[in-house]
Amino acid sequence: MSDRIAVMKDGTFQQIGTPIEIYETPANLFTAKFIGETNLFKAEVRGVYPNQPDRDGRVTNGRIEVEVCEAQAQDGPTTLRNLRRPDFANDVQVGDIVNLLLRPEDLRIYDPNDKEHGGLLGRVIESNYKGSTLDSIIELANGHIIKASEFFDEDDPSFDYKLNEGVKVSWVDGWEWVLPEDGTLDDEANHQAASLAAQKDIS
């Protein structure tokens, strides 16, 4: 079996890479939605800091500050998130909209009254126990539907959710993958990616 995947749209290569690369770091929105289950959040860029160090004190690509648009539908103050500056951020300006990709297993669910964690308020509309995981569908305050998958905690007999139970959804900064609003690669980039992959496969 091949250890590389090529994703195509209308006869054009969107991305070529290993299954992990395509799942964790999709090249654009089409690939992100095509491979695996996906949660996409719109976020408004509030600051771009190319020289801001990461948590280890290293300056690589800098950081960006965003406000998740879904948070604007809830009561109370919204939370700004300081994220890794994506490669395309050279073209990003304050006020632009970007997409935050989070897989179901990246999300964390908390009590809505939890003061320690910021997040997006919502309610559980479906919850399915699948042995090793508890998979939930959550409707956020603005009506946006998302999916979360948590490892089942056998030591917590109350680890489950009731229908319409209020929750708070969040994630660890750095687990998201940031994609531009127009996430389609141009023809030249597609050609270069396909050519490079073909060269690697031949060699």
C-alpha cells in the first residue's frame, strides 16, 4: 500500500503528502473538509506579530492574535487567542478573517461555569458512547454545529452528557491549524507541489 496520498479537485492536485501531513496540516479548505471530520471556526485577526517569540522563547514565524467569531454570539466578554503565525500570514492584515481547523479530538469540553478556561458556550444535542471515546455533537450559541471526541474516563462514572446540557468548548492554543479564507492553492503552486511529489516518488 502507498504511504502517500494525492488529493485532487477538478483534475488539479490540491496536496500530496503522507496521511498524517494531509490530516494534520491540510493545504486548503477543500483538503481539510475532504479528509476526516472537521470543525472550522471563523476568526478575526486582531494583531500580527512577526517578532513575537513562542512559549519556548524562540522567534520563528511569530504569532497572531485572533478573536473567534462564534464567541461574539455569547453573553459576556470574548476571549482573544494568541496563535502560531501561519506561513501565509505575510499577507494577513488586522481585520481579515481566517479559518481555524480543529479535529473532533482536539476539542475539550468544560462546565459552562468553569472560570479557569475560556471558550465557546453551547449545548449538547447528541452524545454517543463508543467504548474508548465519547463522541458529542454540540450546537454553539450562534447555531454553529461542531463535533467533539473525548477519550472515555472509566474512573468517572458521570462522564457523559445529558441532552441539551450546557457546556463550554475550548482547545489548547497551538492545536489548531490556521487556513486563509480563500484556501485554494493557485495553479502554479499546485504544479510545483505535484512536480516535487513526482520527483520524490521517482527517486
